[in-house]
Amino acid sequence: VTDHGFRMRLSPQVPEVLERHVADLVTTLLAAHGHTLDDVDGWAIHPGGARILRVVADQLQLSEEATAPSYD
């Protein structure tokens, strides 16, 4: 925390951690509520950077159309 607010940086390891865990995390969360990835109508992926968006899209097998709002 600085005089101008929060100053943060994402670890360069975030994409690797997401690559290992995001699919299981999301499918488990959805299953706990009786849903699957196919039941999701829209995605809002935190844009920590283009690499993070690509990793999440790849691991969840999301289309370019599904991830377009996150890139925008």
C-alpha cells in the first residue's frame, strides 16, 4: 500500500498455476451446483493479462467468442 493506493503485481507463476488447476476448480464448483461447463452462457475472466486469458480459455476449451468480452 502506497500513498497513492494499492500497488500490486501478479506473480509470473499465475499462468502455470491456472494451467494446472483452473479446469478442475471450475468443473468442481459447477458440479457442486448441478451444472457443467456447457451450462454457462457467458464468461467473465479477470484479465490479468493476455497469457492468463489464453490459459483459462485453453483449459476450459472456450471459444474466441466466449472470451471476447474478457479481452475487450
